[in-house]
Amino acid sequence: MLHVPIAFACILTGLPTAPNVVADDRWKLVFEDEFDGKNDPLADWETFGDATSQEKGLKGRGLLLSAPGGERGRPAYAGAVTTLGGGAVRNERITLGISWRDMSKKSTDASLALKIEYRDVNGEVLKTDEVQTPVNEGRKGWNETTVTGVVPANAKRIDAAVVLVPGSRPVLSQILVDELEATRAAPPLDLLGGGDFEV
């Protein structure tokens, strides 16, 4: 008996490909923060380094990250971490996006790291999806950065992190971030259970 993948089998028989096998592209917004809370704009965040609430965000306040470059020894990272709601579902797709602008007074070789961290039941990191964008490559005004990943097995928690990574030049790097959004989508339906379709 001949075994061929289902998509190829449908081509052979002239049948349309099964729509349920295609990835479900319906994304659900699960976290949004404009850093503009009236009581505490950073209530949902654990901050480190020089991270403060600041005016002149995209629509209101924003999160200002500052880090001196050229530091010997341990670099002075600045950033913030929050936990996304909804738990962790294996193979679910996560997309994280943020708006940011360079506030440095001098040219800098710092970079903005946007991370999705998947942690186990003990809080240990199982996997990290990360995008680093050089700050000086951003256009004047507001920029957008996104990172996408897939939830690994055994993940129990998903954290979102934004980090200003200082450069080697001895200048103060500053970025203002705003409007962080996280969306999630179900994994593709696997009606074959990993097997093949028989024709």
C-alpha cells in the first residue's frame, strides 16, 4: 500500500487540501501594556537597572531604560520582565511586539533585546526566543520590534522581557518603550496524528 503525505495525496486525487490541516491563524491578544497606569505604571513589571516611568510615551507615559556604555566588569543592563497570563500550552505560537524610540543624546552602540522566556515549574528557563535591534539603526521617532516563538514541552510559565543592552562606547544609552503587546495562537491542527494518508 502506498503512503504519501496528505497534501500530496489531495493533489493526486484532485481534492482540495484539507483546511483543518492548515495552521489556525486566529491570534488572541493576551497581554497589553501602555505603561500608563494611574496608580503605578509599572505595577505588572519587575524592573532592574535604571528603569523608570517617563512622560512622552507614544500615547501617554512610557518606560525609560538607561544604561551607561563602556563599563568594565559587569555591564549595567536595564530592563523589565512580566509574566504573560493564560499559562503555557505546548506548541502554541506566541508573538511579542513593542514600540520604542532612541532617547540617547549621543550616538550609541547599545541594542534593544526583546525576549520571550519559557520557564518550567521551578522557574528555570527552558528556552528563549529573542530579537536584538541595534538602537542606532532605528529611524527617528518611533520604531517597532517583534519576536515570535513556539511554546516548548514542559513550559509552565511564559515571561516577556525588554532589555537595554549597553554598548562598548562610554556614552549613556536611553530608550523609551511603550505599547507592549503579546498575542497567542493555537498550534496547527494535526488530524493525522503525525501519520500519513493512504490512497
